[in-house]
Amino acid sequence: MDDLGAPISYLTLEEGVPVYASDEAKVGKVGRILADFELDVFEGIVIETHVLPPTSRYLDAEHIAELHERGVVLGIDSETVDGLPNRPPA
């Protein structure tokens, strides 16, 4: 896994940064950050896992272990991520 930089808040997380499972496998990139910014509630992220065909998966905030400047680390392994249902990009 690359150097992911300093820990950050969901408020500064950028779309497009890589997402890594707990076993350090790259499983996609951040497609969307889901939050209620007015209430300061982080709900999770949508990750883009494949380009063709476009595939994305929703991850609740409880599955996210760390947010960094240049990447997200999940609290679940890549096999579990692969088992999540595919969702069309929104």
C-alpha cells in the first residue's frame, strides 16, 4: 500500500482517492462521499470498483477504518468487499 498521507476528516476526503481493504488490496476509488453536512453526520462512501462495466458499492461508515489524504482503508477484507452487491453508479 502506498503512503496514504496524514489522517483526515470526511469533510476533506476527495473523490477519486484509492480505497484499500483491510488486507491491503486496492478495491476501488472513492466515487461519492455520503454525509449530511448540515448535521455533520458521515454516512459512508460509494466506491467505484470497475470502469467497464461501471460498478459501484456502498460502504457504511462503520466499515471504514481510516481516512487519509491519499486513500481510504476499510475495516473489511477484499473478499467481503467483493461479496457486497453491485450498485449502478448514481
